[in-house]
Amino acid sequence: MAKAEIHDLDPATSLRIQRFWPLISAIVGVVLAGALGAVVVLRQNRQPFGFDAEWMEEIVEHRAPFWEVPSYVMNFLGGGIFASLVVPILTIVALALFRRRWAALYYAIAAALSVTVVQVLKTVVARPRPEDILVTSDFGSFPSGHSANAATIAVTLGIIFARTWVWVAGSIYTLLMMLSRTYLGAHWISDTIGGLLIGAAVGVIVWAPFAYKLRAENRANHSPLWVRSVE
């Protein structure tokens, strides 16, 4: 159906059509991440793929103090209490204060679900982390929780604010997070790909039932709660 024809339909039907393929793509992303995890489990001793080993060799060979500082910064931003509690709470509060209650609920569910899926897969796949790791991390290399968190943030905020620059900034942040995880030796590159797929997919899947509310809310008044709303 042509784009013009979609906009000629009633709003509910138009939005249902527009969200169909993103939702299908997200489901495919989850399936691909699961399949990648299954392949890892089936490999002897859950060893890295050839491209994983080659990439890690290049990373270790070219490590330098100049790159370590930003990598450690990304490590802090994307994990631990800061990423699992501070960032979500601040984001939810900020959205609620600017009259985006549905967006706050959408983000909260997506963030929590992304972390849950990652932890379940870490336990199931039980992949050893690379030996050349420079940071202290929890058990399970696949998938990368930092990469999943970054992708979830990028997708949810991109959907909430519907601005090109938000999508671009989110994409760059996610890519830098993936690179930093391999640079620090915390993950194989396939771990970060798995995290990317899960984080992005969860953001889109959770968006589907919120699509109507988020669209309506996006057109409403977003002045902060301490500023009187003028109807």
C-alpha cells in the first residue's frame, strides 16, 4: 500500500499498518539473537567464532592508554547500578515531569524486560568471557548487557521523541558501547551483536501495544508539571 494511501485511512488503521513491519522485524531480531545463542551453546566449550578471535587479536594488539579512558567511561555508563537503576529512574522521572506518563511507562517496561532477557540468556548460554578482559564483570559473556541497554535506550527514546537527531545520537552511542565492550575484552563481538538485537527488538516489541498512546501523547502539551498547562 502506498504511503499516501496509508495516510488516507483512519488514524487507527494507518498506525496499525505502519507498525506491522517494525514489529515483525523486532520478532525476527529476537529469533536471530536466540539462534546465535544456540549456535554458541552447540560449539565445543562455547568457543568464540573465527571472526570473534580475529577481532579480539586486533583489539589487544592495538590497545593504548588513549582509548582506555573512553572505554572505561562507557563501561561505567552502560553497566552496574548506574545503568540498571540511576539512568532508568532519572529517565522515567524526567519523562513524567514533562507530561509523558505513557512514555515513562513504555520506557520502564522496555528497560526492565531487556535486562531480564539478557540475564536469562546469560544463564542459559553460559559463554566464558574473553581471557584478555580489563574489567570485572559478572558471569556470562553472551549477550552483552551493556550493548542491549544502549540499544534499548536508543530505540525507546527514538520512538518517544521521534526526532532524527535522537536516532542518530542513539545509534552512535550504541555503536561506541559495542566497540568499548570488545576493546575492554569484556565480550566477543558476537556477544555485542546479540545484545544489539535483543535491546533493539525489545524496544520495538514493547512499543507495539503503546503505539496509539505514545502518538497521542507526543502531540499533547509537554510543558513541565510545575508550569500551568494552558488548554
